[in-house]
Amino acid sequence: MIILRLVVLVIFLAVLFFMLLSLAYAGISAAPWVPLWKSDVRRMLKVARLKPGELLYDLGSGDGRMLIIAAREFKAKAVGYEISLLLYLISYIKIFLVNLRIENKIKINYSSFYSADLSQADVICAFLTPMAMKKLKNKFENELKPGCRIVSYAFSVPGWQAEIADKPNPKKSTVYLYTAK
């Protein structure tokens, strides 16, 4: 019995270590996970003018809250990219439960958005570091279809002029909106 408990403990610690390492890697690669308030998620989607049936991609989708709100409240199709295993698993479970009620409008990918094909997106959402936004600029310019709307929380796309810079009060971060040419 003691050996079984030790084996379970070692497996648990190994999984925990791997998940924490995965979370740290996600922070190094694009941004640490900092969850947005649901009111800020809704503000981003309103600034983006998300319409029913449109395809939204959330880059670094965290716990899936952007995807769920986009599908539930805005009736959009939503695809997320998350590289942290822990956050992917959390969002996968949440999305599985929500998809049972909204006809599978949400998909989550355990992969890097840097290697994802973004060409089908109508709306791209991001809450990433300035360095990540700089890396994505060329990808956006080369892949996005004309008219695709990019909405970014707190950090702008370097060298681009935002159509909208929504900052409702001094305590809130700016939401930037761009349209691909």
C-alpha cells in the first residue's frame, strides 16, 4: 500500500512539474497568463464588431473565456490557440461542457499560434506582450485576408495606426482595433 501511494505521489508530482513548466514556457514564448475581466472580453468583442457566424481566433486563449463569450453571447465560431498544457486542459473541459449546449461552435488547439494558419479568421483577438505583437506583425501582413479585424488588449501592433483606441477611463487598458488590408 505504501509503494502504491509513493508511485501515485511521484506521478502526481511529475505531472504537476510538467504542467508548471508548460505554463512557464507559454509565458516566455508570448505572454504570461493574466486573465481578462469578462467585461474587458466583452469590450474587446464589441470594439471588434464581432457578428454572428463570424470566425474568431484567440491567440493565447488561456482558460477559454474569450472563446466561450464569443460563441455564447455573440453567436460566433471561435478557435483558440494555447501552448500551456494546464490552461489547455482547463479550457478544454470548460469548452467541452459549453459545446454540449451551443452546437460545437468552439475549438481549442494545443499548439502555438505562430505556426497556425490565420487566413480564415474574420477577427483575431490578442492579449500578448509587445515582443509577441512585433513578431505577429509580419504574420498578420502576410496571412490575414483583407477586412480581418485585429483587436489587441493593452499592447498595439508596432508601426500600425489603430482605427480605434478604446480607453473608457484611466484605470482601464486600451483596446486597439486594426483592419487587415
